[in-house]
Amino acid sequence: MSSIQTAGVIGAGVIGAGWIARLLLNGIDVNVFDPSPDAPDNANKVINNAARAYANLHTVQLPKKGQLSFKKSVAEASKNAEIVIEAVPERLKMKQAVYSEIELSASIDTIITSSTSGILPTDLQVELNNPERLLVSHPFNPVYLLPLVEIVGGEKTSTTVIEKASDIFESIGMFPLHIKKEIPAFIADRLLESVWREALWLVNDGIATTEEIDDAIRYGFGLRWAQMGLFETYRLAGGEAGMRHFISQFGPCLEWPWTHLMDVPEFTEELVDKVANQSDEQSGMHSIRALEQKRDDNLVDILKVLKDNHWGAGNTLQAFEERLAKNAEEINFESLDLSQPLETYTTTIPQKWSDFNGHMNETHYLECFSNAADKIMTIVGVDRAYIAKGNSFFTVETHIRHLDEVLVGEGVSVSTQVISGGGKKLHVFHFLYHLDGRLVATGEQMLIHVNLESRAASNPNKLVNERIAAISSAHQNLASPDGIGRAVAQKL
């Protein structure tokens, strides 16, 4: 799986800012060029939306956030980038001019991709000195949540570049769909355009309002499409006889004059006003930011359900989180600073962790400390491979002190001190902090090493014993934590 350190993004509109957010939150440094003075502010709004969504979406810790830098030129933003994503308006000459500037400073190995929704890559690469490195990577809004990215190569695009770009996108949680034959608007937008065209006729002819059309989609087939798409949905409609029966049953209706798909309504000011006014009446009471957050909340929950059910886009999310979890287990023990408590967990408090007061409820303090204990286990060598061989640590006792409140949307971190360890026992003390360093809570745990087959206490292997001993020995030099070993006796 290819991973990169630095990316360039040219254009920080809705799509460009979505790319920036996804890349940054996957630990990639991003250099951006956009001539608009509002670009940094607009990008940060999208980044904040993405961070809010990811706090609710992911069950594993993401990499440390990358660095965002706005540059003064396309060439400056492209320098040192391993991939440059162009997201400027849909004008061929403008895009080609951008590529010329990219080639002034980018390495010969830098991949250039376009977020175009319809221009053919063969046309895009005509004036490039190295056309083999350009391809289309067409995403969907919001880029930071929707996994699909359509990958389309031109006549001169290298197969190796397509494979490498696909690996990069997969490494940041996306589903690269390689479209092997060039066609204007690719696959998804051609399907969307047909629905959009028919919807405009329904509004134009006074048959339905924008809200009624949206209701028909979101309360009906849109829910099916979200998890099964078109053909699998119709396969089910054919019953036990499947798709063949469905086609024989409903195929003849395709010859009926139902649609206007070969015709376009005249794009008059009257039609524009009609659509815009109905849209204002439908959704104008909500700000764009409120609609974005509601969209993200719904997408997060749909993706999580699909992940739990091992289906569709949920499989992409599951595979992405498994890669993150595996990467988190690859720890260079010798590089750890054992002179201080170990950093073991960081998160942002999601809405679902809230109590009636808007604070994190007590259940999730334990979840934070449980995740911190899992990290300590990984650090000492009790990873998934170790557990698969039949050994692990079980928590046998936990004591939590609640010292401060923490609100939904706040960031928190956990650091862990090993009080003692050796043989079958591991005694740890967790500190939960606000990001400004204020202590929120503490959690004291006793863990016992267990043989998973006999379910009895057992000794860990040599490596685990040595690592626990090293941390425990170093942490003996730290002050004994306040509240260690105490019963319920807080001073009020």
C-alpha cells in the first residue's frame, strides 16, 4: 500500500477543500495554491467539518494531522509534492495552464491528477511534457467522507501511475474505481445527470416540486441505492428468479415513452427561478453549514451501519480502519521516551458520548481508559498476532476519578504511567487531559495476563516481560500519582 508524506492541491473550492481535509486528517502535509483571499478561511471550515465527522466515524486513532501551507503560486505548491491534485474550474485551457506550472517545479515522479467531473484525461494531457503521469481522480462531495474516487487514465497515462495513484487513494480510506475506457462524465455523473435531467422536467412541467422529488429519493430508492446500487437492487426485485426474471418482467416498459432522457428542458430564467425559489422554500431555513453537518452526521451513521454489516462502502471503511490499526501496532519500542508517561489515546468527544448536560458521560471515560490500556498492550508486544496465538491481558479492576467536565467537541488525550509490572500482573495509571493540559479524570487499572485457551492466569513471553520491566523501571522515577489506590473519597 503506497503512502505519501506531502501532497499539493491546486484550488481550494468545495472539492479542493474536501481533498485538503481528507489528506490532512490522514497525516499528509498539504501545500495549497488558490488565488482567492477567502481560500484559507473556506478550507478551514471544511477541515473543521471533516474533523467533527471523523470524531464520530472512526473507531481507531487517525495519524497525527498533517501541516497545511498556503503557497503563492502553483509551482511553489507543487514543489516536493508526491501527488498534485488539480481542482480548478471546468475549463480545459485553465487546467492545461495549471499543469504547465506544475511541471516547472514538480519532480519527474510526481503524479498529477485532475478532479474534473467530465473532461477526458487524453485532452487534459495534450500539452504536458510527461503526459504519462496525468490521470483523472474524480471524487464526490464531501470528499472527506464519501469513499468513491473514479480513476480514469488517458491514452498516454502509465499503468504504473494508475496503480500507484489507486494505492495512494486507498491508503487514505477511499474506494478507487478504475474506469478502463474514457467516456465524457465517466460513470457516476452520467447516472446522476439522467436523474437530474428528468427531475428538471418534473419541475418544469409543474408535476413535482424540488422537495417532493428529494422526498421520493431519500424516503425510497435512495436508501436502497446507498447499500446495493442499481443492479443488485433490481436483482432482488426479480425475486428468486433473479435479474433475468426482472428484465423479462419490466424490460418492455423501457420502450414506453416515460422519460425525457433524450431531450433537455429549455434552460430559461423562468425555470431557474422556479427551481431556486422552491429550493429556498424547501431548505432556506437552514444555513449551509447546518445542512453540511446534518449531511455528514447522516453519512457517518450510514457508513458505520454498513461497516457493522460488512457491506458496500462499509467494507472500505473497515479495511481502512484495519490498516490504521495495523500501522498503530508497528511501534519502534527503542524510540519511546520512557522518562514520561506514555501517550496512549487521543480523541474528540463525539455527540453520541453526550449526557443531558452536553458533557461526556461516565461510560466513555471508561472507553477512553480502555483504549489507552489497549495501546499499552500494543506497546509491550501484545498485538493482534500475539493474541491470535492464545494470550492476552484482561482487566480485573478499574477505579475512575472524575475531576473536571469535558464537553462534546472538545479534544482530549490520555497518557499512561506503568506503576508496576512483572509476571502475570500489570498495574497502570491513566491521566485524561484537556488538550490545554488540564486534568479531566484519572483511571487506575490492574490487568492480568491470561492464557485464552485455559482462561487461567499465565506468564507473558520474554519480549512482553522485558518491555513491561523496562517501562516499569523507568516510571519508578516518576512521582506517585495523586489518588492512586484510593477508594471513593474525593474532597469536595
